[in-house]
Amino acid sequence: MGLKQFPDGFIWGAATAAYQIEGAWNEDGRGESTWDHFSHLPYRTLNGDNGDVACDHYHRMPDDVKILKDLGIKNYRFSTSWSRVMPTGQGAPNPKGLDFYNRLVDQLLQAGIRPLVTLNHWDMPQALEEKGGWVNRDTTDRFVEYAEVMFKKLGDRVDLWATHNEPFVVAFMGYAFGVFPPGISDYSKGYQAGHHLLLSHGKAVKLFRQGGFKGQIGIVLNSDWHTPATPSQADQEACQRAFEANPGFFLDPLFKGSYPQELIKWIGPMQPHIQSGDMELIKNSTDFLGINHYTSTRYSYSIHGGTLKYSGKRLIAPGMGATDMGWGIYPAGMKNLLLDLKEKYNNPPIFICENGCAMPDQVGPDGSVNDVRRVAYLRNYISAAHDAIQAGANLKGYFVWSLMDNYEWTSGYGKRFGIVYVDYATQKRTPKKSAHWYSAVIARNGLKD
């Protein structure tokens, strides 16, 4: 049996997000976040589910670190809750909130686990949202203040940082589509929020670099692999518009210093207001690019396709079906996306910061969780990542989503992404078959064919 060996020093990890696992939403001085506020409103989430308790990680953190250690997972990507650290988004930090993350980092390091800290995984303080949120330019400076608090508190031990997770989701799902907090449906606000998220990233990175903090800092974007439905010019241009809408809206400023010009022409008066010096702060402001990848999409021109006149259909590889989220499984998209980014953006260093699948997992009579479809999914996607490296992609690491089952935003607790099963009634954790499989991949730094 052959082995697909990954490069020496390749980073293997697992990922979580604060609001999805921590719980303790109003304990020890934590302020209300946008997700607290939104999920407590009627009819916003499945079954009215919220993250009030979630996986109770705030109280069970040492046990969760032990699970990471026992599985041999050497890198852990987690996010800090802005609301826990700065309850109103500004002013003096909350000592108990800071202490939680301080203890988490210490326990990780004692277990031989390297942290990658994400500062914003969607849960902005509600007090800032009430002042305009990400549409308000002032929020960019409040974010830098928060970032500085975290750099100073943890920067002596943390050497991998990300500013934002999936700014597209914050800006467009929140402000343009209105399905996530703050629930506003205004495309102009969506584009402005997107610009301010990038600007706050650029400002925070400037502070990080000028402050002499060690390590690397980046940003995490979500991206499908995009392909046109046919070779027709209309479909190819529709596919390009889809790429420019996301992730190009964020990638072009980061690597080229400007927004995609064709996209700007299409959105016209909805384009963001940009002040002098903004783009200079954003350009070249990332040491690595984080990518969250789950699906691939075939795009075609559609007269009914909204402002940008495109429609998309998820790709499904023969015999692979879809995940419990309804997302088509198409492993080749992993390789294709990485090589696409290599060509478009001069082969930046990349971490896959999220990849995984929701499956309808159940505990068997013997107490185990035999999630064979997740094992197959991960095997195929990791194999495609290896193929991309062999073809020249500058992929440095891979983080499975997620360490444990958790609160899946508006889908509530009905979707299980974890390699560790969580019984929400008892909070019992059970590593699934996929956890043990992934542990073996890490141990040998490679995949058996």
C-alpha cells in the first residue's frame, strides 16, 4: 500500500469557533454579541436554537484540550469572543474573559499543541452593531483596539493569528442578504461592510507588524471552486462575476490593491466608499491566506440571477452524493481551487482553515460513532490537497472542521460537523471513527492509498 506523504513541517489541525462551542453567553462579564441578540429573536434560527450553552466549552475547556492531545492533534484553530474580552466592544477589557483565553493557550502549549487564534468569527459585540456595526467606519478602529489587547495578552505564546473568518459571510449574509446578524437586507451596506472588514484587517496587521509581535498574521476567506457551466462567453463571464463577488472581492484588494473592476462596474452605486490610503493599508497585509473550502459550483448566465446575472449549481462527483447540509461532494474542487489561487495570486502560502462535512451521525449500540462517509470525504479532500501540492500549490497546513459537533448557526444543533460527537443533553464527548482515522493521518504525515 502506497503513502501520499505530505511535506516536512506540514501543519495538521482541528478548528472551532467561540460562539459555536463556548456557551456561558452571559457569564463572568461577557457582553451580548450580535449572535446572542439575533438568535434570541423569534423565527431566526431552526427550532429557536442558540449558543447560550452550546458545547459548554467555557466550563469544559481542560477536557477538550485533553481530547486534542489524546488524538495527537498538534495544532488548534480557535476564535476569541470579542464580547467576552470587551463586553461593549471598547473600553477596558474584561479580566475574566482574558483569563479564559490565557488559560486556554497555556493548556494547549502544555499539551504540545500550537494555537492559531482567530479574532473575529462573526460574533461582534451587539453594542457596536447598535452604532452601525461594520457599516460604521469607526468599528475598524474599535477592532484594532481589541486586536491590540489580544496581541499583548497572548502574543508572547501565540505565533499564528487570523483577523477575520469569512468576511463575506459577515458582510453579505448579515448586511446584504439579511439571513445572519444583524439581519439587514441592503447590498450597499453589504459592500461597505466588506470594505471595512478588509480595512480593519489592514489596520490590525499594521499594528501587529509595527508592534514587533512574533509570528504570522493572515485572514480566512471562504471559497468554492468556480467553473463555467459551458464554454460560452456568457457563462464564462458569469463565472468570473461569481468569483469576483466572492472570493475576488476580498482577494483582489489583499494581493492587487484594488477591487475587481468588472464587479465595480456591475454594482455601480452600491460600491463601497473608499478613503485615501485605505487600499494601501489593505494591499500585502497578509502573511498567509486562510481558505475554508467545502463545495464546488458550476456557474451560468441567468437573466433572473440577481444584480450580477448568474446562477450556480453545486457539483457532485459520481457516486459521492451530498452532505447533510445538501452541499455536493466534489473533492477535485480542492485541487482546482488551490491551483486557481496559485495562478491568480502568485502562489501565496495557504492554510486550509476549514474543510469537513455535516453527516447524520448516531451513536451505535456499542457506544461508537461509525462515520464512514466522513472518513471517505476527508480522505478524498485531503488526497486532492496533496495532489495540489504536487502540482506546485503552496499549501502549508490543513485544519479539519470541526473538532466537535457544535451550534451550526441558523441550522441550530441539527447538523453535525465534528470528528468528536457531542451529546448535547449530557455534554459527553465521543471521538468518532473519523477522529481516529485523522489521528493516524497526522501521525504518519500522510495518506495511505
